[in-house]
Amino acid sequence: MVKELYGESGIRIIFGDIIDDATHEMVRRFFLHFTSLHIPGIIDIIPSFRSCLIHFDNDLVRYDELCEYIDTAEADGKNMVLPQAERREIPVRYGGDYGPDMDFVCSYSGLAPEEVIEVHSAQIYRVYAIGFMPGFPYMGPLDRRLYVPRQATPVLKVPQGSVGIAQLQTGIYPFESPAGWRIIGRTTMRLFDHTRVPYSTLSFGDTVRFVRA
């Protein structure tokens, strides 16, 4: 574990050098344990692929004091039993008007459309982070046979529910928005709803499998 000051009121804690399940488990264990402590002065704790960012109020907790809390929590949290992650199945319509980048993915990977669909829907993905926009899940690892680069120039608009891939990740656009990933399908599942709690359908740590609709 490495701690580093992040601006004037943040501490970034790095748990590993690569994105994998072992690193994710350390991040998730620390995040759940540290959140449960309810330390005064903590404004937000944001988990990511291999790190946690703690945003704090300098008037309520000092940096050196917070570092002590972090060290203690990291040691105590190692014995924490992680709750069972939620398992989600997401229906997807692949290709055609739903997946305008399918032809590019096939050309780049050398796979036929049916093979792309089979490979993408066969994998169990971990939600490594929620970000970019409310409810957007960064999921992986993507099978290396589907590795494709991001768009050189992001498209201005993709429909809500668009399922994209880029490098070794897959994700879903919760709203109509610009997009830099290659869109191969679309789901009708709503990923973010501000009228309910929790707002996001998917959470950090969930596992996801795509099902062809």
C-alpha cells in the first residue's frame, strides 16, 4: 500500500500496479472497512481500479492523523470477510443499428460477428469502478481477442444503454452521451435512476454477464 497526497485535501492510496481481481479485492476490502469507521472529517471515499481516493476536511481532521487511521484500517481490514458480490445479467442486442462499431471490431480482431458476440457474452466481468458519468461501469477483464483501440475522435452521441468495448474493458453508457469506446450492442436495462436508492443499478465489486437478447 502506498499513500500520496492528492491536492490539498485528498489522499490517494494505491494497492497494486496492475488491474486484477487480487488488487480489486484489496481495494474493496479497504473501502468497505474504512467507510464503516465513519471518521469525522471524511467527505468522500472513491474506490477505483487499484486505488482509493479519500477527500477530507482539513478543519476537522489533519493529514498526519488521517494517515494513522489509514494504516490502522489497512491492517485491521485484512481480516474482514468480504460480502458476497451481486451477480447481474444484462440483456443486450448486438450489432446492426444497436452496435454500429461491430464491423470495425470484426475487422480489427479478425473475428466474425457471431464470434464477437459469443466471446463478449461468455465472460464474467467485474465492476472495477463507477465513473465518467453517473452509473457508468468500468468492467473487465475483456477477452484479449476483443482488444480494440478507443475511437481516435469520440463520437458526439450514442444512445442510452450502448454497450462499448475499448482495450481490455467493457462498459455501458447510462445516458445518451458522447462516446470514445467501440459500440457493439445496446441494453434496455436502466443503469441510473435518481428517484430510487441506490441510484446506480451496478455497484463497485458486482459481477456482470451479458446475455444476448
